[in-house]
Amino acid sequence: MNPWNVNRRDALRLALSVSAAAGLGVAPRRAAAAGTINFADIGVGDPGGDWSKFKAASGYDVNLVSIGNAPSAVLNVLVASGGQGTYDVINIVGGMQKPLVDNDLVEKIDTARMPNWAKDTYVQEFLGNGKPGFQFIGYKDEIYGVPTVLQGDSFAYLPEKTGQLDSYAALFDPKWKGYVALEDNYTTAGQKTALYLKKAGLAKIANPDDMTKEEFKAVTDFLIDQKKKGQFRVIWNSFEQAVNLITSKEVYVIDCWEPMVFVAKSKGMDVVYADPKEGYLLWAMAAYLVKNPNRTAEQTDAAYKLLDFMLGGWYGAKITNLRGYMTNPQAATYAKDNPAEFPADEAKRVAEITANVRRKFEQGGTWQNRWPTEVEFYESEWSRFKAA
Amino acid sequence: MLALEHRQQIAKPPFSVGWRGFWQAWGRRVLLCLPLIFVGIFLVVPLGLTVMISFWERAGLKFRPAFSLASYVSLIGGARLDVLQRSLIVALEATALSLVIAYAIAYFLARKVEPATARIVLVLFTVPFLINYIVRNVSYTVLLGRTGVVNTALVAAGVTDAPLDWLLYSDFAVLLGLVSAYMPFMIFPLFLSIGAIDRQYIEASALLGASPFTTFRTITLPLSLPGVFAAALFGFVGCLGESAVPIILGGVGYELIGNTITSSMDVLNYPLAAALSSIVILLMLLLMLGWYLVFDMRSFLGRILEWRA
């Protein structure tokens, strides 16, 4: 590709897509020194390049490489580009266990090796076995991913044009005909539409997070009908593009990610990330331990130390502050208790973001499913929607 | 005397015999082999693999060697064939439009201006290639959006009451993106073939009483056809494979074949992506074959060499 066919999160920074495309070909060789963890990430898990705390605690350095987040990009990095023998940890939007575990690419996580795991109450609350969020980190009753980031998505709107909006119905409201944008992604836009159709009683959908062929076909038919009526102005593909759609007021209602709203607000825009009555599209990033045949026992030990570090307060606060997502329960407290590292305004920001995302998780909605049972049918139906 | 010398020069063997000649001959062969090896490794082998994989079978997320038509069969009746059809139509439209514009520019440069000026203008037409294609396309969204420069100016001038929605995220925007991306490529072969037409034919036609239009229709156009076809090929191949323009300027899922190939790879359906690619490659090969059968390529390439000399 086209490097331009970006899916969720990978376009978080414009530079990322470029480095991701380049990264396919230039995966680093395993460092000769035993002291480096090779860490593949989609641009969210980089604490501003500062791994000094981890290095001081473990003796290991971290070599971070940006990769794309599309399922194919992730699998390509691990399989086609020899990444399985290169990387120790990959940090991507979770829910990829089926392809990763079935292809023997990642290891089961021994949670006892991470002291911070037990302190992460989010796991028990939202992501543990039996909870709907389990699909982001677990597979067949085992844990394969360490949750690093949690978030609930909805849509954004310009209140000066639309007034207050509180339902996904706004995306399909004829009042905003031609002023609506969707993300080009069946696991986000498709699933949000399904959530709306289900809650509004417009379609019989048992699980918006894992639809049957008939159910997803109903969603596609609905979207095609809306498209033909001229409801949508554009479907966007990159972070910058979505931000521009908001800041130029090209559209008034846009299915998008919250950090885009943060960026638009920082440019002086009056834009609101909606609190829809149907709930949110919930998701989590997971750090997977790559089944790397070249790794020694000591290196595996260091990889576990890194996973544990990522569940800790400093890393969590840093990522929340930089990226705007909730990370772990220690983050806000750590930022507040360490003013030398996190000035008051940053600590406040970490606390606010954490509280806001927590509220979303308590409210619920639907858990994004990155690899639904009928994923190929989703893809071909989405093609039908786009081609219609 | 001069003529004799000239004849002797021609009669001289291309290189002197002996060891020097031997090495020169082999050096020449090796040099000729390099591009062949390059084309073989970087073009023929990957294309061969693509065609081969298109017949493979899927086994879960992976695929295994086989001779299966499943990927091709799955195309029948699906949306992807519509996408292919649309891609062909859009590529044809964009190529035709580009051809008209590029021909006019090339004709003007080859016939109506001083060669020195023509060269400067031709150099200017290479400037778009120096700008990243994504930047170029995104710039259009800034220019043509509802609150963009063009709409703001049109509304301010009273030409229209409300911003024109069709300027962006529309068929128009896609055509504009494709034409501005590939039309400059097409000027060069057209300029070469028009410039190489012997002016005496045109003067003779005028002397015999033909109108400028008749001269153009019966002399200039037919003689420039190899250039027209080369230009059309450059444009068509580029437009058919384009994936950034429809994504950035097309609006609601304006999908062309390049996009649907990428999309099928997202669910790791490599055989399907390979099948779609193979169909596109086959179409291109047929076009090339047509070019080869209809035109003598040497006439066109020979003119490039003349022009450079």
C-alpha cells in the first residue's frame, strides 16, 4: 500500500505511517548486546523516548520501532519480515489473539511474573475472564495481552452548528445530511452503526461486537441506503485528515477518536466529543510477548520487567499525558504524588482523562472486535459499502 | 575524397579484433545483461509469484500451494468486479481528458514556441513530481473544501450563493486529482512525437491547399500517434493503479481497484489480492501487446534518441 491505507490508531502521528511503511523493510537486527528489548509499537506506547527509569531498574535498554496497526501490517511484521525473531514485545490495539495465537506468534502471559498486574484493578473490572473486555487480552481462557491503554470512542460534533447531540442517531440524521464523516473501518464505524441500530430497534442484532453475516449485511445495507441519500460527506483514513475535517468545518458530525478532538480544541475549535446514550465503542491496547525463538531466559525475564513497567504509575501517567488515553489505576496517583516529574497541570490532566475514560467504561456500550468471527465477510461487505 | 573517408569509417568494424575486441564484446554483453537481470529479478519474478499465489488455497489465516480458482470465482457477482469496472472507466476518462490537455500543450510547445522556451516549460512540468503525492492531494482538500479558498472566493464574488459541494469528495475531485497527477507525464512523449514530424510535410500540405485543420487531421495527428499511444499508456497505467487520489479526494468510499486490493490484504486474503492484481496485470499486458502490434516501437524510441542527440 499502500502506506495510506491506515487503520485504527496508526495515523496517530503523521510521521508514524511513514516509519511504519519503512519499518516493514528495516526491522532492526537483534541487538548483539543482551541488554536491549526490541519493542514494536503503533506510536501510542512511546513515552517520549524516555526509558531511563526502566533502564535504571532493569539494566535493559528499549529499542522502539514503529509499526502499522492494521491486522495485516501487524502479522506481516511478525511473519513476513522476520519480526518474530526480532521483537520481544508488540504493543498494538488488542483483540488480535486469534490470528496471533493460532499462528503461534505470541506467548501466554505468566501474570505472576509482573508485580503490577495484581494492582491493575482495570483487569478485574473490565478485562478479566468473563468480562466483555476479555477479548482484548485473552483467548481460550488464557491471558495473552497486557493492557496498556483503555479508551471509549464515540463521535465528535460542532455545537455551534448542531446544538447538543447525545446519540449516534446524529450520524444518520437528515438534518446533517452531507455534513457527516465516518471512519473507513468496519470494526469502528461498522460496529458503532450496529450499536445504534440495535439500541434504536432498527435491526435485530444480538451482539454488535460479533455479528453474524445476516446482521452485518443489515448494517451494510443501512449504510449504503444512507450513502445513497447523500448523508455522508467523506469517509476518512488518517488522523490528520479527520482533524482537518473538524477544523475546516467541512463536516459537523464525525465518527472519530477523542485525541482528534483534543488537537482540534488546541487549535481553538469549539468541538465536543459526544456522550452518546447508546454507550461507547470500548477498546484496549495490549502488549503481547512475541514468541521469539532467539530470546534467552534472561531476555524473557527482562521482557516481563518491561511489561510490568508498562503497568506502573510513571509509564501510565506519561502515556495518559502524552496521548490522552487512560492507562492504569496507578497513573493518576503517581502523577499527583510526584510533582517533580509531573507538574500540577499535567497531573490534573492525567486525573481528568482517567476519570473521563473510567466513566465511559462504567457506562458501557460495545467492545470493539478487531477480529470478528466473520471478519472476511465484514471486509467484503465494507468494500460493497464503499463501492456502492 | 571526403566521401571515401566516410565510407571507410563505415566499413571499419565496430571494434578492433584481438583481446581488446574480445573484452569489448563481452563487456557489451554483460552491460546488456544487467538491465535484463534487473527486470527479471525485480519485475518478472514478483509478477510470476503474484500470478502463482492467486491460484493458491487458503488454510485458515495462511495459504498453501495449490491450483485453485477459488479467488477468481469469489470475484464473480461481488462488489469487487464493479470496482474494477469503475476503475477502468475512471482511468479511461482521466486518460482521455489528460490526453486532450497534454496534446494541446505539447503541440503548442513543439510548434509554436522557441525550442529554448519549450525546454524551460518542460522543466517546469517536472516540478509536480518533486512534490509528494499525498501533500499534493491534501492541498486540494484545502483549496476545494466548503470553506476552502475556491469556494470562499466564489461566494464572495457572488458567483454562487452557497459553497459548491461537488468541488471536493466527488467524481470531479477524483478526475482533477488523476489528471493533475498523470497529465504532466503525458506531455513528454507527445512533445517528442509531434516535434519529430518533418515540417516539410506540413508545408507541402499547406501548399497543396489544405486548411490547417485538414493538415492537422491528415498529417500531424496520424504521424504523432505513436506518441499519443505512449502517452495514453503512461496515463492509463498510472490512473488504474492509483490509490491515494480516491482515498483523499473521493469522499464516501470512492474505491478504485488499488484500494480494494489493499483492503483484501487487510484480512490476509493474499490469494484474492493476487488474483485482482493478476487481472490488472493481464489487462496491462494486453494493452502493451496492442501497442506492439499497431506501432513500430523503434519509430518512437528512435525519435527520442534523435531528439537527445
